[in-house]
Amino acid sequence: MSKEQTAGGAEDGRVELVVDSDGLLAFTQALVRTRSVVDPALGTTEAAAAAVVLAKMREFGWEPLVEEVAPGRPNVVAFVTGGGGDGPTLVFEGHTDVVTEGDRADWAFDPYSGEIVDGKLHGRGSADMKSGLAAAIYAVRALQLAGPFPGRVAVCALVDEEGMMLGAKHVAASGLLAGVDGAVICEPEGGEICTTAKGAIRLRFDLRGVMAHGAMPHIGRNPVAAAGSLLMALERLQSQLRAENGMGDGIEALSITPTVLGAGTAPQINVIPSAAEIFVDVRTTPAIDHVELLGRLAELGSSVSASYGVTATLTVIDDRPPVEISRSHPMVTALAAAHLAVVGEPAVFGTVPGTTDGTILTRDTSVPTVVYGPGGKWIAHQADEFVLVEEIIQAAMVYALTAREFLSGVSHDVADG
């Protein structure tokens, strides 16, 4: 492996972009080896990983801003001005939190080893998404060293993407992104340029009945029975909405997925409980109007529960809209051209199956966002998570070239593989 990877320049008279691949990989390993699971029981947060990011940014001579979103949970944001006059502002965004490793016995290796074996960097967060964040930082450094360039570029390392996206909500509310022209979200998408990200609604149904003895069910009103019927009704509604909008049942389809069910207690099998609750994870596409959908869900809950003499209250826990950006947007065309130049083949355009911090940035600040990053599209949150070393380096080169082209106002035709 060479110490440096290059892209752009030479043939067009500009200074070649040089990515320090050895430094990039060592930095990615350092991030992966830093456990940043948010675990209130253990008192752990993203703080240690944020400190690694902060130290690297300061090593590069940047002046990052650090803002605590919650105690011990800092956002880190650095803006780098190109020195080449006025121009756009481009953001690269990643998050410092990772999901739990779960049972370590399920892993074939230490989930925080960060080891590189057979061309793969292993560990929790290697793909989702510490490699993408590291690639962005080293890409901006390569752009800076090859400067000057017009406008400015920034890296946002935010907290809580795996939770309620408090970091993205905080930076959006802070006004820090005022004047930003676009943001590349560095999530693992297997080399796809994702111009659409599905929306998400997290909600709960609270069913209230009447408590009674299990031997006298006619006296009570059973919310558990109502919950069973509601679960089936939700599945029917999902099928109906898919049919109405011409959807299949693949990644781009709407989904209504019950995820948590609660009622009663095991020691009280002979008691009809007075309450039950259902938590639901809804994923939507741009074809779905959230207000209308929530109205149908509330009506469904009320009608189904009423047949059991039970009441149903719908509570929206979080509402994240689907977001999309045109493939002809200058940021997207620059990204597609950079991918082609670095990888050697046109990028595939795709859809993010979930939401990202970009969802919040677009919702709350109207900043256009696109998702592209190293790592397999389906490896996130699994045991034995890994990312290909080649993809990390390629992503950094693509990011650097994308920033140069976008900030310089170079136009490109859309390349679609």
C-alpha cells in the first residue's frame, strides 16, 4: 500500500490532491478502538471519540468548535476556508456514536480491535460510520494542502445519530449551517450515491381497557386482544398503502413495523390488564404525506380498539420526513464525476433504507443533502462489522475531488451506473 493516494490535478493545471492513506487508516483504527456506545448504565458517551476527532483537527491546524448537546456529548465542527476567494460552502457530516456490540461471543474478533486483516478493517463502527468520518477529515486536509480553493468546506462530527439525532438537531438550531450550499452525509452505502433517504415516524399506541379476573373476561375490556387485532390491521394498512402508491415490498417501499409490545406481567397470568402499548417504526417514501398517514393510523387505532370497548391514543415520538435531492444538483453531479474518476466506473444511484443526520439537516435548515460513504449498505449494526480498506481510501479521494469540483463551480453531466 502506498503512503499517499492522488486524484485530480496535473492534466488541468491544478495541484494534485494527495490523500495520506497511511494516516487515514491509522486514524480510522484509532476511532474504531475508541468505544463510543452511549450507555447510561456505564456512563459512556461519544466524548472519547469526539476527543480523537478534536485532536486530529487541531493537529491539522484547524480551529474546531465544540458544543455539548447534552452532558458529556459534544458536537465537533470545523470550517476550513480555502483562501481562493468567495464561493460555496460544502459540509461533510458524520457521527461519533456507535450501536452496542451486543454479545461479544457473537464476534469472531474483538469488536474494538480495529485490526486490518486481508484488506478489511474490523470492528464496531468501522463501516457505520467512523471510516466515513475519517475519510472526510483526511479529504478536507488533502484539499487544504492542495489549495487555495474558493469558498469553504466543513466537517461536522455529531453525536446521537443512532438515537434521536440530538446532535443534528442541535447544529441545525444553532445557526452554524447558515449559508451552507450542500452536505455530503458520509454513511456507508456501498458506493451508491443515495439521492433519496426514507422518512421515519416513531410512534406508540396506548390502549386502555378495564382490569378484570381472567376467569371473568366478560367483566373486563381486554386491551391485549385489541392489540392483537390492531397489529393485523397495521399490516393490512401497509399492504393497502403500497398498492395505492404502486410500491412493491423492497427497499423503496413504505413499511409499518411493530417493534415493541407490552401488557400485563408474567406473575399475573390470571389478570386481564387495564393497559397495553404498541411501539411502531414507520418508514416512508416521498410519495407518502405524513400528516395524512398519521390521520389514517389514528383512525385505525380508534376503530379497532372501539370494537373491544377499549380506547387507543396515538403519540408521535419522532417524525422525520423523507428527503431527496435532484440528480442534476451540482453537488450530486460533482460527486458522480469524482466517483467515476476515482473508482473507474459510474456510480449507482440508490436510496437510503433509513434516515440519517442529513434528514434532520434538510428538514430543519433546508440544506440539500446526499448520502455516500465507504462500507457495505447492509453491514451496519451487525456482529463482525468491517469495511474494506480500499473503500476508505477511495472515499477520501472521492470526497476531496467532489469538494474541489463543487467549490470551483465545475459542471458535470450525470453519470449513472
